[in-house]
Amino acid sequence: MAKKIGPLDIYNYLPKTNCGECGEKTCMAFASQLIERSVKLEDCSPLIQPNFAVSYRGLKEMLAPSVKEVLVGVENTAVKIGGEEVIFRHELTYFNKTAIALDVHDEMENDELVSRVRYVNDFYFKRIGEELKLDIIAIRSKSNDPDIFAQCVSKVSDETKKPLMICSWDPFVLESGLKVVGHERPLIYAATKDTWKEIGGLALKYNCPVVAFADGDMSELKSVVKALESMGVEDIVLDPGSHVEGQHLSNTFGNFVKSRRAAIWNEDVGYPLLGVPAIVWLNGDGAENTFKEVMIAAIMIDKYADLIILHTPEIWALLPIVTLRQNIYTDPRRPIAVDAGLKRFGNPDENSPVLMTTNFALTYYTVASDIESLGVDCYLLVIDTEGLGVEVSVAGGQLDAFKAVDAIKKSGIEEEVKHRKIIIPGLSSRISGDLEIQSDWEVLVGPVDSSSIGDFIEKKWS
Amino acid sequence: MKNTLYLPEIIKMLEKVEEIELENIDMTAGELELIMSMISAIKGPSVKKAEYLDLDFNVPLANFPGEVLEVELGATKSNGGTRKNVIKVGGQKTLPFYNFESHNPNEPVIAYDVFDTNIHLAGPVRRHFEDVMDDPAEWAKRCVDKYGADAVTIHLISTDPTIKDTSAREAAKTVENVLQAVKVPIIIGGSGNTDKDPEVLEKAAEVSEGEHCLINSASMNMDYKRIAKACLDHGHVVLSWTSLDINDQKTLNKYLIDLGIKREDIIMDPTTAALGYGLEYSFSIMERIRLAALKGDKDLQMPMSSGTTNAWGAREAWMENPEWGDREKRGPLWEAVTALTLCLAGSDLFMMMNPTAMQLFKDTFRCLSGLKETVSLDIKDWIRMG
Ligand code: B12
Ligand code: SF4
């Protein structure tokens, strides 16, 4: 999508009947939603009738993202990468989070291979109500032997529903893999200046996305991409080469930035970017590699990789990586909020403690997990603070005594419990006086951090 | 059987196949005509020839009219101080590490945190300083002698009435001791108590006159005029601290300038929310501030500082939890990733705590600066590695 396109430009191509079939009240509203990509063009049912063919086609082109969105895998297990529209998140938003692949290779012992694949399948870490996962399995052909590779690919594919990436410089090896999983749309790695024709041919034959690789040379990378395009290949991913050592890292970083700028500013080679932090392991087995791999992954997630390949399975290393990805792909204009209202933990009864918190997802899930780990039966009254945390909403007025009283009344908690005692977060102590005056509830100011709720309840709740 | 085809499908068909047969499709003659007329438009005039051409990639360069101010910390003998060196912060001409575009003169600066009282610190941090935590001067020395700190921050947190209520006079003594103990530039921090800090920082500024320290901090919800005056009177740099609000940051900077502070004597702290705890806010605010500076907004052209130590407030950094893996490694990474991310967003100065985190961060930014020479590996080998 070119930068200057606004809702009006889109509106001009819509049916302009305000019929409401898309779920929006007006065509104009639908146009705005299209820019934010919260709706699809096809949601406007009149538009996909033959008589709007030209408009549909025009809009489709107009709305195509500057960085093409590429699908790896099939159907509901596919991973979307790219699809980005801006260089800086605050200019609009980032759309598809960096996909994370973990590598395996075809000379791994069977047990090791299977357990690594299952590790990827099962890996998840719950933060703020979101499940953070690994997305793709990258299979490297260490053997460079077509038969061995095919066997490995088939084993991996039997073990997982995750999309795959198959990696070799040799078209024969790649094709042996594609014969096994070609119908699952794996990402083919990689076409070069020397192999674009053969590997591009495989991408066409099996209808799979393909990586274009050039080692640090952006002109060569562009040439490979254009060669693939000239064959009719459409789903391309860029690998400008991941150098992770010394001054070479600076060049790699520069190439990532240049690629993203070219895509957005010049509509030049607008494809998703691949980074390979796993390359740190080329240096051997040192324990410090894991640290380094995390740092490289962080750089790439910050700027501008759409897919990264990791080697380390260490949880203490993956945790900061998936958390960073969650942060970078959270739009600060829309804090993640949870539904307000009364939540029950365990089997609370008329004597159970009543606690209060805000509906900022980070706050709510932190408190909820503390309560869950304690295993106490209680009520948690979640106040609608427009998705802001405790201290912030007290400072900004989204949480005050009025709001709290109102929430207590509307929640129905007064019918659930006999007592009139509520524990509020330590950081909202400022509202406790007013809250007591305006309601007939006794207010207990709890600890500042919800991790000590247990102690507090034990000592102060009787 | 009757079928209705919608446009997206028709277009897909047209794109994929050479010939189509439209059978059993409910369509008026007019519609059919329309579709036929689209075929040529969609399929294009003729198929391109598959070929490899040596093309040129035009490097997209930004032309930033503005640049970040360069702020000096510390004063050597020739400038009336007793520091052995001066540190330059900021001066950036483009975004961090965009070396292809312009050369940023100064690398990021890391300052080690030292506290004036034996506070509760996470295990992975405490370990390194356990035996010196009752003596801030020794603690500072440890940072410099053992870990090679370029700068040290002495946080006078015991002055907080709810901690020890240490008097301003006593706190100033601590500052003097630290200045004696180490010869690197120092940063002086209050306790964050908005009523007490003006008094504490005034005294501290007085006893460190001439050393060109960074005074941490002036904020809107305190009597920042007193802080500003102390910095003016005793020749210090002021840290202008706001909480994640770009307009507030502009406003406070202007106030400070109106009070007579030179633009080169201000560093901004737009607040660091840690990895997993609001980092997305700090990231965007810093990125926006840095872009504004490069685009020429004079009120935001000061270098930025990050209280990266906040990372240790995150549970994932300090908490023992077997499901999260080794805390000794996880904690330092939490701090290092917070630092690196905010560095890429534009922060220039980092107040940090864990030596491993600092080493990791430093190794990484030295590479990114292009200053660390090394041989190039054949990265194509990664497919066949161990
Ligand atoms: C992120 C952040 C923001 C984000 C808010 C994101 C969001 N969706 O909430 C943004 C940028 C929007 C923001 C805005 C503001 N902020 Co702000 N912000 C922060 C920051 C950095 C982190 C807050 C946070 O998210 N903490 C994490 C969450 C999980 O904590 P929490 O909600 O408090 O929950 C914990 C506890 O309260 C407790 N708890 C929660 N529920 C319960 C329940 C019970 C029963 C118990 C016992 C305990 C408990 O346990 C939880 C886990 O530890 C803090 C500084 C800091 N490092 O703390 C400043 C801070 C909170 N902000 C501050 C201010 C002043 C503001 C603004 C008013 C001004 C400004 N210019 O920015 C605006 C207000 C906007 C508004 N309200 O309209 C001040 C508040 C000062 C004060 N005490 O009054 C702070 C402390 C910074 C500072 N020192 O100046 N901010
Ligand atoms: S369905 Fe289409 S025509 Fe109807 S209101 Fe929505 S955008 Fe307008």
C-alpha cells in the first residue's frame, strides 16, 4: 500500500450504498477499517459480485502491503510472515509478528530428532493471556544426501503439524524433500545467483514460497529476486546473509534496514526478511553462543526480521526472545485489556476474600496467576480502567473511588458475600479513604506487589 | 447444478490456468463480457522472459536535517575537576548503527549502579557486590577496578524518609567518598522522593562542584527549579525525567532551558519500562523522540538515558522458577535485551546493574558500531554445521 492512501481513496471504489453487509455502518467506516486491516476486502459482499470486478481488482492492488505477506504451511496451521506497511510501529502498527523457527538436521539420531521436534510442538509460555510459541521447524541437510534428507523430512513431518522449512544449497536435495512434503507448502531455502532457475522451478512446481539468498550484497539479492519474479515466482523471502561477528554484524544490520526502507519507501523488493541467529553456532559449541544468539535474535526482532531461525532450545534463552517479540508486536496505542467484572477463583463462598484490580491485561494476569498459585478461594473485582495498570490509572483518573463504588454495585458482589471487606492494590492506597466514605465497605490496602497477596490474606483476613 | 462464482475465485482461476471452461455458472451475458475483458488485464500483455540480470539496488538514504547534541560528563583537571577522563554522550547524526548512512561519533555509554545502602538486590546481581554493599565507595571501586565501568551512578536512596531518612548532609558525604574512590565521571541520583530530593541533590551538587556530574533527576512533579539551580550554580548536567510522554518531555526540557540550563547540559530520561513490562511503550516513545531530534526538533535533541536496571523488577529476571530455566542466565539476558532494544530505539546512556548483562550488551553494540574487527565466516556453511 502506498503511503498516501487514505480512507477516502478507498471509499471511492466501494459500492457507496452503506448497506451494512460488511458489519460496518457505512462504506466510509469500512474503508478506515481496511487501512487498519481489521477487515478484509471480501467482507463487502456486494464488491465481490462480477459487476464490481474492476473496483475489486483496483482495491486489491491498492491495499496490497508494501512488504508482501507470505504464507508458510497450509490451512489453519500456516504461519503468515511479512505484510508490513510501515518502518516505525508508531506510524501505523506492525501486523505479523516475527515467526520463530528452530532447526534440526538430517544427521541427528532418531531420538534426538523426535524429541527436538516435539519440543517445538509443545513449547508454549503463557504471558498476559497470550500463548507464546515457536512457529516453524527448519530442517537442514547436513548430509547433503537426497535420500537421507527425504527420510528426515518425512520423519519430521510425521511428528508435527508446524509448518516446515527445508534447507540446502542443492536443488536435488531440496527436491527430494519436496517430494515428501511439497504439498504442505514448506519454505524452500534457498535460491542463489547460481541456482535461481532450478530452485525457482521447484517453487513453481510445488507451489511453495522460496528464500532468495545473497551474502551481504543487496544488488545481487535484488537480482536473484527479480530473476525469480521473471519466472513467475510470487512468494519470496529475503535472506541478505546473517553475519553475526564483529563489524560484519553492522553490515548485516544495515542490510536489514536498507531492505525494509526500500520496500516501504521505494516499493523495491518488498518481501519479508529472514534472519539466522543460529549462525553463531558456526563457531563451535561454546556456552556463550546461547547468550550471543539471544542478542542477535533481539536485534533482528527489533529491526526488521519477519522470520528468524534459532538453534538453542534453552528455555532461559527463548523466554526473553518470545517476550521481546510480544512487546515489539504489541501496539502501544491499544493496551491489551481484559473484560471487566467479577471473577471467581476456586470455589469462593459468602465468607471468601474480595480483591480488586484493573483490567490492564498485564496487571490482571499477573494478579490472577498469583492468586492461582496460592490456591485460595476468592473473588477478584476487575475494574474497567480502559486497559491501564493500577498506578497509571490512579495517576490518570481512570481509577478513583467513584469508579470503584460503581463497579462494586454493578458486579453483584454484594449478593455473593456476607461481609463488606475489600482488598485493594497497595498502589491505589490513595483512593482508600474516599472509597470507605462513599461505600459501606471496609477497605484493606494490600501489598504493592501482588506476589505477596498470600501473606497478606493470611495475616489480615479473618 | 448451479454455481455462483465470486470475483476472488474467478481472478484466481484466471491467474493460474491458461484456458478456462465456465460450465454451469450462473452469469448474465453482460457479466461474462465484463469478465472476458478482464482476462487480458489480469494476464498482462505477455509473459516476461525468465532471466537473471545484474541489477543495482539503490540504497535508500534518509537526509536528516537535525542531530543530537553532544553532552559531556565529568571534568578533568584542566576543566576544574578531578576525573581522569570525560565521557561524551549523544552527538548522533542518524539512527543508531545506521553506519551506511552516517557516522555516529559516540558509542552508547554504560554507568554502573551503586546504592548508598545495602538494599535488596536479585541474587544474580547481589553475588557480584555482596561484600562491598555496606560501603558505597568500595562498591564503586569494585565496578571500576574489577568490571571496568566507564561511569558510576551513586543512588542516594537511603535518604527516603521511608527507608533510612539519611540527611542531605550525610548523603553528600557519601558522594564525596565515591568521588575520592573512583576517577570516572559520576552520576548522582536521589531516592525518588519528590519532597526530599531537591534538598538532597542540592547538597550533593554542592560538594561535587566542578566535577560536571549528571544530576538524576529533575521531574515535573517536584520542585525542579531547585535542581536546575543547583546544576547551574555548581556546573552539572541535569537529567530531565518524564514518564513516557513525549509532550511532557518537551515541556520539561523547555522549562529547564528557560531557567538558564544550556541545551548541552541536559540529558533526557523518558522512562524505561522493562522487557515484558511495558517495553513497547518505552520503545516507541524513545524512537519517536529520536526521530523528532533528527528531523530538527530543538527541544528534543538532547541525548537519552535509560534506567535499564528496571529490568530487574520483572519477575522473569529475578524469580527462581524451574519452568523458566536457569535464573543466573535468564536475569542478565533480561537486562541485556532491555538495554539493546532501547539502544536501537535511540537511548544513549544506560544505567545498569549486572556485569554479565553489561558485557553482553557492550560486546553487541561494539559489533553494531562496526568497531570490532574480525574475520568473515563463510555463513553458507550453517546448513551443514554440527
Ligand atoms: C507503563 C507505564 C505507563 C503506560 C501505561 C500502560 C498501561 N496500559 O497501563 C502509559 C505510557 C500509558 C503511562 C501513562 C501515564 N503514566 Co505511567 N507508568 C508506566 C510504568 C513505566 C509501568 C507501570 C506498569 O505497567 N506496571 C506493571 C503493572 C503490572 O503494575 P500494576 O498495574 O501496578 O500491578 C501490580 C501492583 O499494582 C499489584 N497489584 C495489582 N492489582 C492488585 C490487586 C491486589 C489486591 C493487590 C494486593 C496487588 C495488586 O501487583 C501487580 C504486579 O506487580 C510506571 C513506572 C514504573 N516503572 O512502575 C509509570 C507510572 C505508573 N506512570 C506515571 C504517570 C504519572 C503517568 C501519567 C499520569 C503521566 C504521563 N505523563 O505519562 C500517564 C497517565 C495516563 C492515564 N492514566 O491516562 C507515574 C505514576 C506516579 C504516581 N504514583 O502517581 C509512574 C509511577 C512513573 C513515575 N514515577 O512518574 N504510563
Ligand atoms: S458491505 Fe460494502 S457496500 Fe455495504 S456498507 Fe459495507 S462497504 Fe459499503
